[in-house]
Amino acid sequence: MNDNYKPKNEKPKDTDRKYMIEARKNKKLTQSELGALVGVSSNCITQYEKNVRFPKPNILLKICKILEIDIKLFLFTNIINNKKMAYC
């Protein structure tokens, strides 16, 4: 995984979702394609990217592996922002 991947000009509170969106676009994947690769619907990917829901741990691991992003971005951002996680 590329631990140095960072989106441009992002605010810390939005970092986790912005990484995911930008990384997905850089891989030239649609939400439907990413969902199919990790085993969820495109609606779930949309909810993750809009910060409505948080992926289950096994799905999060798959997303991070496919998009080559560091899982710590998701975990620490949510802890710092004291978010309650609704899983999809």
C-alpha cells in the first residue's frame, strides 16, 4: 500500500473520504466497479464516500488494498472526530 498517498488541499475532517474518492478516481474505477470488487453495492460505496456509513472492517480492508490507501486514514480520522460508526 502507498502510505504516502495524499489528496491535494484537503481539510483534516474530510481526509478519509476524500482519499477514498480521489484514489478510486485515480484507479479509474466507478463506484459500481469498486463495489463489485469488494462485494458491496454501488449504493454502499456512495454512502461511504458521503460519510453516511462506514464500511465493515473486512470491506474496509478490501477497499484499502484495492485503492492502495492506508487504513489508518479511516480509523484515526473517525476516532479524532469522535464519530459513531454506522456500518453498511
